[in-house]
Amino acid sequence: MSIYSAADYYRRGLAYGQQGDNASAIAEFDQAIRLNDPDYNAKAYYMRGVAYAQQGDSNRAIADFSQSLTFDDSDYNAKAYYLRGSEYLNNGDSNRAIADLSQAIMLDSNNAAAYHDRAIAYLDEGDYDSAKADFDQSIRLDPEDAATYCNRGVLYMKKGDYDLAIADCEAALRIKPNNAKAKKILEAVRQKQYENKEYHEEQVQEESCDSYKEQVQEEPKEPEEQVRERKYKHRQQKGLCGYCGGQIGGIFSKKCKFCKQPRVEWSCALKDKVIGRPQINSIVPFGNYNWRVLDVQNDKVLILSDKIIGVMPYHRVEKDITWEKCSLRKYLNGTFYRTFKSNDRARVVETRVKNYNSPWYGIRGGSDTTDRIFLLSTYEVIKYFGDSGRLKKGERNNESWVSDRYDYERVAYIAKDTKKGWWLRSPGNRNFSAAFVSDLGWIQLTGYTVNCYDNGNCGGVRPALWLEL
């Protein structure tokens, strides 16, 4: 039996690591892990992973970060996701990097480095809009990081926005005047800008007629208000709702069955109401994410994140649980809600959420809840993505999922080309399981155990909320 405790070995490992002696640090962390002390398991694996990463042993570093994540230690989970994501990024695995860095951001929304690294991964994938959003957020959190300005400059250069690229490189050089990378990129951008200007001038010369240039008059653009009015009237002519384009409830109905707006002719009084109104299935920005509009009711809209924002278990441990008590609900209405600015938080409507029992298995859904942010239920997915009638048929045919012509609409992505299953708040076929939509778009009524998240079929999070217009 060792005379030293896991704490002793762990502290010695930290001391060696601070001196740059990673081999000795790894040996000490080995001993701490061998003693299997619950208070030091997560941190010992994590710090040994750090030491391996500093030695350049990426595979062992990733293995240790993964092992650290098997322990329920919130202080180290965010760090482990961040560093494992960074290792994946260094190895050229952008999709896994995005998944891990998204999880790190979910657990710690103030991690500027995680936003920066995820932006690099998005840049590698060619997703320039997502990359820019992450670079912008990283700079908001850490405005003195020259590397982020520098890399955003690379993004602007790739997009052909040379003036913005130059401005970012100059900002990086103001922070670090001897930054060699910023100088090199700045030189490259100015060269591209010069070549582009030279090419443009040659084109103008070729298109000119000896002594004069032909004048081209642009066709006047139709004002947006006229476009909205024309679309509204066109929809009504087709017998559809002028607001959202949905089917009117019936020949004698006075309201749209989707957005619940009355069937009325275009008028001056109606004009202000329609202009700028979100359309069902349109994409709207809110906070740091893009959201899909599912429903429009008077002065509020129901929105669902367009992409999966991260990966997280429904509940941290496997146990009998309902939406009311699960850790994911606590996270969404706490940490995630606080990532929005105060004026945006004021627009999120507190909603009474119905938690029905499982439609096929009768497993209790728990008490109804009042939430600002929530997951969709099985019934709501059917309601908003399309109802083929399979939910009722499956109950009679002993099926475990709903797969129909709406599968494609329900598929969600965590990265540009990476699909991921996403949680629903409804129970599965057991008290310790929750329903989800698979990476193929199937509604899986049996569900997965609530602490599952590390595979393609479950764990994705797509928050929903009602937002004041």
C-alpha cells in the first residue's frame, strides 16, 4: 500500500508540469490514477492528457481527455472538451473538433479560445458565416488576442473582403507589433487586393469603346414593402394564408390553421402588421444562433435552433427521471439562457410546457413545467414537421420509431456535413430513457438512456423558445 495519497501524486505531477518536465508529470499522474480516488480521477486523467498533448502525443492525450469526461466533474468537463476538440482540430478532424468545441462552449460560454478554435474548424469546412460569428464572439470575449484578429483576417481574405482583412491584420499588429504571421498575411492581402484592382481595371479597358464608356442603367429594385404586399395578395389568390402561406382551415374557416391569423384582404391597416413579420419555416437570427420559425401567434413566434448547438446528456446519471428534474432542463433555463444579452432575455416568453406520457409505452412524462427554453416533445415534432399518421399506426403495429416522408425535414446537423440525433423532452419506453430524433430523421419512441450522448444517434441539443416580436 502506497504511503502517498492520490492528492500527493497529483500535486507532484502539477509541480513537474509547471517545470516543463512532462515525463515526470505523467509518471506522477499515473500513480494518482492507479489509486482510483473519486476526488482526483477526472483531474488526474485531464492533467495527464495535458502532459501528453505538450509532448505531441495526440492519441494518448485524446484518450485521457475522453476518460476524464466519463467522470461527473463539471470543473474539468468543459476543459476536457475544449482540449480534446483542439487536438481533433490539430489532427485535421474538423467535424469532431466542432462537436467537442460546441460542447465546451455550452458548458462555458465565456471561453474565447473555444470560439476561436471552432471558428478555425468552420473555416476549414468552408462554413464562412459560422466561422465569422465565432471569430466575432471570441473577440468580444477577449479583444486583446492578436491571433483571433489575424485569423479573422484570413477569413476576410478568402471571402475577398480585402479592406476588412487589412483592418484585422493592422489590429493584430497594434496588439503585437512583431507578430510575424500578421505581417505575412497583411502582405498577402495587399498583393491580392492589388491584383484584383489591376484585373478590374483591365476589364474596364476591354469593355470600353475607344473614346467612351457605355453607360449602363441599373433596373430599379422593387421596394421591400411592395414585395411583401405582392406576395400577400398572391397567396390569397391561391387560397392560402396571406401571412405565412399555410392552408386556411377550411372553406368556411376565418383563420389560418398554422399561424392562427384571420383571413382578411390587404389594406392599409394590415400593411404594418405584415411588413417584417417572420414567416413559418424561415430562418431568423437571435443571440449567437440561427433559429427556424415553427409557429407564429399574434405578437410571438416559436423558434427552434436551426443547427444542433452542442452535445449533452438528458441527465448526467442514469436514473428514473422526467423533464421536470433533468439536468438538461436546468442547463437550458440557467447557463444557456444567461448567454443571451439582457435585452434579448427580456423577449423570451415564459411558457407553460405540457409533459404528456409516452404515446406508445405509457411512461409518465412528469409534471407540467414553466420554462423559458425547452426541448420539443414527440407530439410537437409531429405537429410542426408534419403528420403522416404513423404515430397512431405504429402503436398498433408494435414499431419502435416513426419513419415517413418527413424524415428529411427532421434531420439536423452539428457541422456542415455531420448529422446528429437530437433529444426530445418526452419519455422513452423506460423511466430512465428519453425519446429523440435520430440522425436519419426518425422519431425514436423507445429512446435512449438519459445519460447517453457520445454517439451519432443521440445527445444533440436543439433548444426551442417562444420569442416576443
